[in-house]
Amino acid sequence: MSIEKDLNILQEKGVISAEVGNDIRAYYKSKSKANPNIAFILFSIIGAVLIGLGVILLVAHNWDNMPRWLQTFIAFSIVILGQVLSIYGFVKNTVWREAAIAFLIIAIGACIGLIGQIYNVLGDENQFYFTWTMLVLPIVFLLKSQMAMIATLILSIVFLFASSRNDDVIYPSFLFWPIFGSILWYYWQDCKANAGKLFNRGVIYLFIISLLLALIKFNADGDAEYFISLSYFMLFQLFFILSNNVLIENHLKITFPLRWIGLLGMNLVMLILVLNDFIYQKDASFFETLNNRAFFMAIIITLLSSIFLLKQKSGAYLLQFYNYLFIAFLPLFLLNYFTGIGYLLMNIYVIVVVLFIIYQGVNNNSLFVTNMGLLMISVIIFYRFLDTGQSFFLRGFVFILTGVCFLALNLYILKRKKSHEA
């Protein structure tokens, strides 16, 4: 252990006392218990899933020759075995618990499918995935399982997309939201109790992906191609505002993915809008727009952003600036959509945002932020010049000037960093 070796050297040279060294050892020992070996848990889960699939395949070998009562007994026996192993794992340790619950989740899905096949129960994907999701959901709260939380989240997304394949479904797609909300509430409580847990800082990406996929699904169902960009911008804006929210900042260490996915997402949406000359519908009806699902989603997300904006913490100017971006974006977008006169204003708005990003990147010695702004403005310039009839001389001059700006600003930031370090 490198920490142990370093502590021994520091104690031998008298830099720290033996008492301080023991306190540091105790701290890292408690920290390792709070963050168990993620790789070991992951491979244990994979092993449990493979065992579960193997058992199902072994049973399937002689399935058709078995009487119905034996088939039913085997189907439920697999689930009962998974429950017993899960309870034992809950008492024993985290690795056992998560691996056993992975086996139980596979067993539940297999049991649902087998019972339907044995008794010829009619059903479709919508019913199957909803039933599976609802049977796995209680495991999250009863056994405090991260594996069950991830499985429920994935199954709910699969259910959401399965609901769109048939208009005449028993369980409508909006049932995804209470399921997602319950999982999010559990995640929030777990994060407050275990703020430093490495798992919680990683699983936030799964929640972000789930929301993005859910928005794709609802936009696709609502024939909302004109407002997809608006709803996505507002969702990315919500991510960014949440990253600067006092409720999250005080309890969780998950702000980095929210902040940078939100920032990159907003800039990407603005870039796409600029390159596609935005959207203008000459005969657009305001009342028809209100019935548009993506527009409705964008308004709901905007209201949520406004609520969390009231709880924002004081911070860097860049964060404050982006927290208020949607105030200008939404009216400009709607102005351009209904009248077309907002086109020039939207272009100016995007250019101002990009220049502000570059300014903040240089001011804070951030190569990432600076190059992101330079890359955005470069793409805009290249696209415009390649799409027009400008002379080769002018195009070449602009490209060279852009490249010089890239090199000059990067060298300037590196020089400032070295001077600060010195």
C-alpha cells in the first residue's frame, strides 16, 4: 500500500508523529469501507447474471418434457432461491448482496416469461416490462440495492420505448415518470447519506442518459420536430442550474457531470440552430403550439429551472451568466418561430455567448473552456464560408486567422499558467 509506505517514511523523518499517522490510517481505512471495490462488485454481478442465465438454459434443455406443475414449481423456485440469496447477502456484505440481487432480477424476468408461456397468458412487451419493473422496484427500497436501482432505471426506459410500438397499450408511457421519480428520490437520499460514495458520482450519468432518452421518446410520440431543440436546450439548462444549486452543492459531489454535460449540451443545441438557420413557421398557430408535446415539455422544464434558480448559490460569473441564459433563449426562439424577425437576434445571441465563453476561458486560464468557445465559432465560420460563394483568398485568410487565434490564445493561457505557478 503506497499510503502506508509514505506514512512510514514521514514518521521516520519526523514530519508527522505516530499519533497523526495512525489517524491518517484510520481515515483511509474508513474511506475504503465506504467505497468498496467497484471492480469486484461489478464482476461479481456479471458472474451472478451468467449463473442465472446458465440455470435457465439448463432447465430449458428438458422443458417441453416436463409436466405443467413441475414447470411452475421450477419457475417460482428460481425466484425463491434468488430471494434467499439476496437476504443472506443483505446480512453478509455488499458484494454478496449486489450479486444475489442481480441473480434475483434475472430470475423474476424469467419467471414472468415462463408463467406466461406455461399457461398461455396473452400479453405484449408493454405488459412484460412494466410488470418486471414494478416487481424489481420494491427491492431497491427493501434491500437498499444499487444494482436493483440501476436495473429498475434501465427496465423503465425499455418499458417507455416498448409502449410506443402499439397505440393500444394497457400501461401508458407516462407511468415512466412516477417510477423514475421514485428511483431519483432513493438516489437523492442515498447521496445525502453517503456523499463521498464513488458509485453515486458515477451513476448520475445513467440518470442523465435516461432523461435524454425519455425526452427523445416523448418528442417522437408528439410529432414535435420543431420544438425538439427547444426542449433539449431547456433540459441541458436544467442540468447546469442543478450543478450550481445550494441543495445539491451542500450534500452531493455529482455537480461535475451535470455542469459540463449541461454546458456542452446547451452550446451544441445553439450551434445546431445556427447552422440550420433556426426554424420559422409562417403559418404557425399559437394554440396548436400549446398542444405540441415537446413545447409542453420545454415549458415544464423551464418552470423547474426557474424554481431551482431561486436556490442557486453565489459562484463564478460564468455560472451566473449561464443560469440566466434561458430567460433570453426562450422568447427569442418563440419570436423567430412565429415571426421570423428573431433570426438576426438569435445569431447575435449565439455569437455573444460564444465570445463570453472564450473571454471566461482566457480570464480563468481554462484551456477546455477557451477551446470549446473557439471550436464553436470556428465551426460557424467554416460552415458559413463553405456554404457561400466567397473567393478562395478570403476563405483562406479567414481560416488562417482562426488558426492563429487558436494558437495564440492557447499559448497565452499556458504562459499565464506558468507565471502563476512560478
